[in-house]
Amino acid sequence: MRNLSRLIARCARAALEGRTVGELISEAIRVYPGRSTQKRRTTSLRALSPEPYRKGNERLSIEIDAIVYGARR
């Protein structure tokens, strides 16, 4: 079952506050539009720069491919 831990957390929170899960969800729906909108920092894979292989590992990618995919003939 997906998101079981989230469901359990909601039920536990509701029980601690003496409210139902439905009441908590209704409150969340009311509060959501008014929450602060902080600008999220977005990154992309294109922003990453490659790191050079350390000395002695120049053929590392080829060796890994040979292990994973088998030796080329």
C-alpha cells in the first residue's frame, strides 16, 4: 500500500489533536493557498560539470562496461 506511513502520521496527528483526519485535510486545503511561496532553487543536470578521472583510472568506464555488458569481441 502506497504512502502508508503518511496515512499513519495523519491519523496519529489527528488523534493527538482530538480531531478527525477529514478535519485536518479540510484545514490543510484552507491554509494551502495562503502559505508562503519561497522561490525554489532549481537545478538541472546540465549545470553539473564533469569531474576528471584520477590518474590510473583513464579506462575505468571501459572496464566497467566490460564487466556489466561483457567483453567486446
